[in-house]
Amino acid sequence: MTKEQLIEIEKLYKNCLPLPNPDVHEVIGEQINLAPSKVFFGINLVREKMRLPKLEYPKRKLAVTPEQLMAIETLYEPYLPLPPLGIHKIISKQLRMDEWRVHVAIGLIRKNRNLTRWNEERDDLPPEMKEAQQRSREEREKAELEKAAAKAQAAKEAAERKEAKATEAAEESVATVTAEAASPEPVAPEVAEEVAEAVVVAKPAPKPRATRAKKVAVAEVVELPADGAEASDNDAEAPPVAKPKARATRAAKEK
């Protein structure tokens, strides 16, 4: 749009503030002979200049007004629950309204009453419509079967991949354990030296071995009683006789 058109849109839009009509872009478009979409774009530029939030483009209006919908429902209700074929043509002639608008209004009425969109299961359907419905039903069932088969195949492939990964992980674990058992890891020289020093420190010193001379020196000699002496009954009650000191051996004397 031109600069002059934008200035004119700004002037007309500010006159509608603070509460402009939601369809103000259509009103201004008619006044300046400009497309409503372009006017709406210009209005957002004006709002941005005024530091106001942008507006979202309004949704498409319904094909029928509330008054038209009420009139169509009044004529359509007596034909329920099984209206005749081509009811929208009948009502459009009665109301002198476009058939397409009546067709849309009937769809809204059935939706508000929780009815199916069309009465497909009826006996007075023409043969061509029955064939079309049968083909549509078969295609829908075929698509559902293909979808279920594809889903099952995907689940099967996922399970196979998971099992293969588990098998591979188990094989790698077994191979690692076997390799470690067959060839232990080499120890670094520094670590080996530290371990050897620790073993040397922890090993107790050997006890000194006693010499033969010392063993003979500390040995005690027990003397037997003299030949021909007989033990009497009083000997058992007599106090024990102290053992004579062991005679020093020659080796002890020399020491």
C-alpha cells in the first residue's frame, strides 16, 4: 500500500478507538476501496506505532447467520430421524436460500444433536451411492489392516534389534573375560618396584638358629638310681629328691 493509504487507515482507525469493531478492516476497506486483508495489515502497523499489541486475523465467518440457522433447523426438525434424500434442496427452495448454505447448516444441526453426519445405513439409497459407500468402507478397512501390519512389523524389528544388541553385549563381555584370563595385564615397572619393596619390608626377619654347643650347654641330664637299689613303699611318700646339676661338658668348659 502507499504512504497516503496508510495515513488514511491510521486516521480512520483512530476514530474507532478505544473499542473498534472486530470487522473494522472491512469497514475501512469499503470506505477507501482497498482489500480488507491489506487494511488489516495497515491496522497492525498503526497499532505497532502506537505501541499496542498486534491483532490476529479474524476467523472465517460462518456460511449462515444465527437467524438463518434457526430457520433451517425449524424446517429440518420435523423430518428427523430419517430425512428424505435431497432435503437441503427442499429447504433451500422454501427459504429461497443457496443450497450450499443449507447443506452446511444441516451439518451443524446434526453435530449439535450428536447425530452422524449422514444417514448412511438407509434402505432408499440409490445403487450408485451404496456402491460408493461399500468401496469407501473397504478402503478404510484395508488402510486399517495395513496400518496394523506395519505397526506389528515395526514392533518385531525393534524386538529383534534389542535382542541382537543384548547378544552382542554378552559376547563382548565373554570375550573380554577370556582375554583377561589368558593374558593378564602387564604391570608397569614403577608399580612392580613398589610392590617388591613393600613385600621386602613386610617379610619378617628369620630367627637366629641355635648352635650345637649351646644346645648341649642348656640340656639337662637326668641321673638314674644306683644299681641294686630297690624301691620301697616309703619311697612314694618321700619328698622328691632334687635333681643334681648337669655336668658341664667339655665344650661348655672350653667356652
